Amino acid sequence: MKADSTFQSDVSLSALARIRHDVQGMHAYAVQDATGLLKLDAMENSHRLPPQLRAELGRRLGEVAINRYPGPSVDALKAALHAYAAPPEGWSLMLGNGSDELISLLAMACDIPGASIVAPVPGFVMYAMSAQLQGLAFHGVPLSADFELNEAAMLAAIAQHRPAIVYLAYPNNPTANLWDAGAIERIIDAQGAQGGLVVMDEAYQPFAAASWIDRARAEPARHAHVLIMRTLSKFGLAGVRLGYLLGDARLIGELDKVRPPYNVSVLNAECALFALEHESVFAAQAQDIRAARAALLEALAQTPGVRAYPSEGNMILVRVLGQGTHDEGAAARVFEGMKTRGVLVKNVSKMHPSLANCLRLTVGTADENARQLAALQASL
Ligand SMILES: Cc1ncc(COP(=O)(O)O)c(C=O)c1O
């Protein structure tokens, strides 16, 4: 028996060597343990469905033919999302198991030798990770000190690297701001002129004052190489895993070929269809979160010892001022203090040098935000 298990562990150890060395050197995507804590670390929508709708959804899901591969309900969902997003004429969409999957599929589809990806940093980690995993170069272009696009540096990176893809998160994570539209237009034009794609990542669109889709509708020719990526995660379905990518039908047709055939389950599709049928419930939740965000921003502005940055998402980036620039552990202390008081946020201090001593708060309900604020103030 003992000899058997030794043999087995030797076999699996030698098999480990078959896994890429760079993968073995990576850290897994970190999901914090939120057991027993108020979970405000991942920009989830704190609102649940009203009990009556939950019961209705349960009945709907009970009727789904889970013995069959996904089919008509996925097509129905695509049609419903198309109607909901109302993209320009001639655009279509593809679905992803969350926009995370779409980001991976984009890297896979554009994996031509020498291809690269450009994105502002700090930004959403999956842009760089998808590039690394697919073997593409990633060029991060630092934002300015107040987290605005460095337009000259972005244009220089486009000229130098001629990237396959430029990602622009609108609004950005973790800085939560909407970048200057003029700068974005010029980046879109430059990327189009060298024959690359731009992905406008609108994960936080339900909470933002603007969507790039209005500009795409107004000037479709200028946006022929622009894709708009959305997700239902922040809308209120983070557990369902549903992202969608909108763009010129010819582009989407090619990108869709690398998608695993049944990447969206019948349960995901049915849940998302149900949510779109009750879109007004989710719109009211988003409105509530926007109002709660305004109140939280105001309270943070009155809180000595922190600087809160403007937000167009359901998150707020906060810098802990601590004892001055050499107090490198100030945010870590506040993070731990908040956790001790039962509130889990995200310490993003180590993500990028410009985020030194920064925490990212998720905007929850008014009650949750009151608890979050009290925990923050008590931990300063
Ligand atoms: C900017 C941005 N894009 C995409 C995603 C991924 O969303 P999904 O849950 O659809 O995979 C996130 C998640 O936090 C995000 O912040």
C-alpha cells in the first residue's frame, strides 16, 4: 500500500514538469476568504432579488432541460442582449463565461507571432494575464498621477508596438474613473490607423455617466475596429458568469470561432434571460448604488487621513495618508483594522507603484456603507 502511494506521488511529481514553468511560477488569482465578513472587496452588487422573484427564478430553472447541451436559450439570450445594448447597425455579439473568458479568447484569437497587447496601468489584471498565458507581449502604459490617460505615452506605445489590442476600461478598475473622451478618440483613431483593435471594457457601465456605445452609434465608421465588452457581473449576476462582446459582425464572426462551443450553460443563459426580463429591478438597484456612492464619497471627503478619488463605478479608490510618504504600511494596517471590525475590502497598494497605500472599497447598500465607513474611520 505504502509502495503504491509512493509510486503514485513520484508519477504525479514528474508529470508536474510537463506544466509550463512560467505557469508554475505564477500566483493563482487570489480570491479572499470572506467568511463571516461584510464582503466589499470585489465590486459585487450587494442587492439580491426580491424573494418573489427568487422563487420565480427557481421555478424557471427547474424547467430547464439540463440533459441537453445549450441551444435555443443561448440564442434567445444573444437576441435579448442585442436589444438591450442596441449596438450600431451591422454589429453582432458573442457570449463569454464572464468577460474574463472573452479576454482570454481575444488573446487566443490574436496570437499571431509578434502580436502584443497595450493597456493603461494600473488596470484590470486579466489583460496582462491573458497576454502572458497566450505568450503575447503586454505593454502597460502608466496613467498620470491623478489616474488620467497619458495620451502621449499611449500614442507612442501604439506607434512603437503596433499592438493587436488596446484595452481601455471605461470606467477603469481599480481607479474607477472615466478617462477623457478626446484622448480616447485619438487613441482609437491611432489604433485604427495601424490596423489594430480597441476593446472598450464597460464592466461598470451600470454605474457610469456615459457609455462608449453612444459614440459608436454616432460614428460607426470610426468605430469599425472597436469592440465593446460588457458583463452582467456588476449588474447583479456575478455568480452567473455572463459577459458579452459587441462589435462589427465580421470581427465577431472570426473571434467567435475560438470560443468553446458550449461555454455558456443553460442555467447561465436562463438566469441572464430572466434578469433582462426584470431589467427595471436591476436598474433600480444600480440607481440605489449610485446614490449610495455619492453619500459615501461625501462622507469620505469629510474624513481626515484619507483621500478618496472620484468614481463612476461601484468602487471607490481611497488613499490612506498615514504618517507621510514613508509610511508604506498605512493601508495594510487600515485593511487589517477593517477586517478585524468585520469588513473586507481590497488592499491594492502592491498592484502598482501609483497605488501606494490605496484601498479599493466596493459601494454597497447605504447600511453596508455606514458599517464600512465606521470600520475605516476606526482603523485610521
Ligand atoms: C474592468 C473589468 N473588466 C472585466 C472584469 C471581469 O468581469 P467578469 O465577472 O465578467 O469576468 C472585471 C472584474 O472585476 C473588471 O473589473
